[in-house]
Amino acid sequence: MVQGSRQVQTQAQQQVQTLSPQQILAVKLLELPTLELEERIHAELLDNPALEEGKETSDVLNDEYNTTDQDGEPNTDSGEDIELGDYRTEDDIPDYKLQENNRSKEDRAEDIPFSDNVSFYETLKEQLDMQHLTPEQKQLGEYLIGSLDDDGLLRKSTETILDELAIYQGVHTSAEELEHVLSVIQDFDPAGIGARSLQECLLIQIRRKEDSPLKQIELDIIGKCCEDFTRKNKDKIIQKLNITEEQYNAAAAELTKLNPRPGSSMGEAIGKNLQQIIPDFLVETEDDGTINLSLNNRNVPELRLSREFTELLDEHTRNKQNQSKESKDALMFLKQKVDAAQGFINAVKQRQQTLLSTMQAIIDLQRPFFEEGDESLLRPMILKDVAERTKLDISTISRVSNSKYVQTNYGIYPLKFFFSDGYTTENGEELSVREIKRILKECVASENKEKPYTDDELADMLKEKGYPIARRTVAKYRQQLNIPVARLRR
């Protein structure tokens, strides 16, 4: 039987989301930490004469949430999602009732530690500014630097970054151009910054060494036998690369000196720690369990339209008939500046609403921690949990949590601190991965170094402590904690 074939032509329609300039501005402001927001506002005040600073701090910019509900339900309206819909006007922003505290917000802000040290991001940006790049390439570089994890590695795919640039910044570029800018960043110090994997991170560091026979062996070990090296399969590597044991030992000794987390070491070198961060949120827990949330806006002024500009605009608008070309140009200039000023005011207010809504949801979901300060009380929580509670997009929650800090009664924490995956047991019980890892570290720390525990033994110990997880899961968490296998812990 002869089978016929036919060609079917299909047409797929793809919907591409295009953000308005106002939405792009709101997204950019949302990403800024408090200190950079202050700088951005002052720059806008200098650039736009239709925008001026008010005498008192705006109620909207100093909203405080009182979160006394014990059932975890927020008692405030959630902010509007930046990815969806139009932005609210000034009249749409609700006024929240301020709560009286034993200490004023100004007193609390004065207690916030201030860092004179240069941040991780600023250090890399300074190196970027020294490169001969086009403005477009510099913009790509800044976005890539902002996308690095705390350890200095880039774990987002090229496709993801291209999509984010197009959607959130209106920047359309090619994968080749992005790769080129990334290669520039990978030449920065410390070596290994911008790598997309541990293997690439180590190779970057090796390639900076002076040429030698030992350097080539190191390149071969990491380039061709990286997995075997991390598993300490010495004999397999020697056989595969056809090298002597002495050559392997010499190369391995050099490889152990490399830094698998260049960003972390850089942060320590420049004094990047939680005590030297300016927090974006202030959360105070009172003795009766009341939790007060406010934004740290001590240097964020009230923004308003210039009365002089608005009066001039009204005057020119009333006299539109028989205007000269100069008058029409003046009218256009006035309108553009006033519109830009109002758009900036709305974007700043939208930022504050989104920040408060996100932080409020985190408090509601992690209320036991904010009441007691005990890390073991943190429940599994992912971006999706906060997004569902606030009715915001996951990418919005990601932007808020990526670069923001909160001051609590128990210290200053990055918002990332409150997020962790959960582990579900066979009977459906959800456990915190963070808590499991903490117990795992305690077990390894207390072991007899002459006879360290195997993964099977660790799994049994965790089960006895109420954490019934599989041996392979123990191995995964152990590797994530950078704890070697038992034979290497002797």
C-alpha cells in the first residue's frame, strides 16, 4: 500500500507584549534600592523644571502598614501589578492610617547602619565604565551585572535575558551582541565573575594564569573531566588524560586554590555584609504581637507639579487661538514637561505601593519568624506564593525581592532570605529545605572526623529527627552546602 503524504501549512500568531514608556519607567524605579531611588529622584528634579520638591514628606511615600491580624490575612489593599493594566492616578492612591509608635520613623531611620564601602554592583559597574563600549552595549552590561547571583555567576539563560530586556526595558538585541558584552564582563576582577557555570568559572580563572605545562593539565582536568574532578575520581582522570599521578596531584593542588564563588569573596573583601546595607523596609514587632511595616524614605522628598509651570500651561492653553509658532512651541514644551513630571510622580507612588504590598505578603506568609525571630520558623515560600497573595506578576515579585533589604527587630535581611523551596514527604508533609540543610550541617559538624557519616547514615539521622528524606536528596543538599563526601571529610 502506497502511503501518500501531504504538506500542511499552519500559521501561528504570537502576541508580543509591548510596555508603554510609563510602564517601563515604573519597572526601572521598582528595581532601584532606596539609595539609588533617592539619587534618581534628585536627578529628575534637576532635569525637569515642572517637578519640584514639597515641604513635607508625602503620606503615600510614608505609608505604614499595621499588621495585627493573627490569621495571616493582610489588612491592606494590594498594589497594582506593573505588568498589567494602566497605572493609577494620584487620586487613586489610598491614604493609609499612620500608626503612632514609641519611636518616630525619623529616629528609626537614624539607627540604620550606613556603609561607606562600595557595593558589589558599583565595583563591577566602575570596571564597565572603563571599557570602550557603545551606550547600547553599556546598557546591556549594566543589565547583565544586575542579573548576577550573589556568588557572581550568571544563572539566567541568554534567551531569558533577551526576553527580559525586550519586555521590561524595550531593548531589542541579538544573542551574539549579548554574548560579546558578557565576554567583556568575564574579563573583570575578580576572575570568574559572569561565568554561567562552575566549570566556566574555574576555566576563566585558569586561563588568566601564565602559560605552563601545569596550566594545560589544569585546563584539561576542568575542561574534559570536571564532573570526575568534583567527585574526586582521581584514577579515572589520570587514565583519561594519560598523565602521571604526580602531575595530577600538582594540578589538583592548584585547582583547589581557585574560587568557585568569586562574587561572595568580592563581597567580603569590600565589606559587603548585612550590617552595612541601607534597608528599604522597616518592620517593628511590638510586645503585643503587632507588626508595623513602613518604607525607609527618610531622604525621599514629596514630589509635586510646579505651580508656576501648571499656571503657564493653563494660560497658553486658554490662548490657543491665533498663537504664533513660538507660543505653540512653548505650549508643547510646557505640556511635555508637565506630563513627564506627573508620570514620574505616579511611577514613584506606584513603586511604593508595590513594595509595601509585596513586603506585607512576605510578613503574612512568614509571620512566626517576624514574631519570634527564629529562623527555624520560616516556612517554605517561593515567588509564586507572594505573587498569588498580592495579585502581582511573578516577575514583579522577583524584581522587588532581588535587591531589597528589610530591617527587623532581629537584624537586617535581604528579601531573598525569606524564600526557600519546600520538600514534600511521601505522606504529603511539607518541610522547609532551609531547616533540613541546617540540621544536616549540624549532623556533619558533630560527627567523628575519623569516621564521618555516609549519606545513608545521614539520611537515617535526619529521619530520626523528623525529616524523612531519601539518601539521594541528602546527597543533593550536601553538595549544595559544599560539604564533601564522607571519604574526603576524614
